[in-house]
Amino acid sequence: MKDIKCENYFCVYFYKGLCRLEAINLSVTGICNSCIYVDVDEVYLNKQREKLLAILKD
């Protein structure tokens, strides 16, 4: 694996701050064209949002 740094936690290729791909393609704006997003269940996502908001509220 090459050391391609990645900050997109929702990409399937993300692993411990690095991209699992050997090479990536970037758009003219610098966005990764190789990114595939993980499908997060809406109910789970909403529960997690509410939990975090409750923590931040205190």
C-alpha cells in the first residue's frame, strides 16, 4: 500500500488515515474520483447525531 493520506472516514478505501488504493484520480478541484461512500443507515445516523448533540449540549 502506498502512503496516500486520507481524511474521508466515509470512504470504503479509508484505513487508519490512509487510502487502501495504490493510486487515485483527483478532479480539477482536488476531490478524489476514486471515493466510494459507505452506506450508513439513516436511523443509526440520526441516533448518533442525537447522542453527539446531547454530549455537546452539556
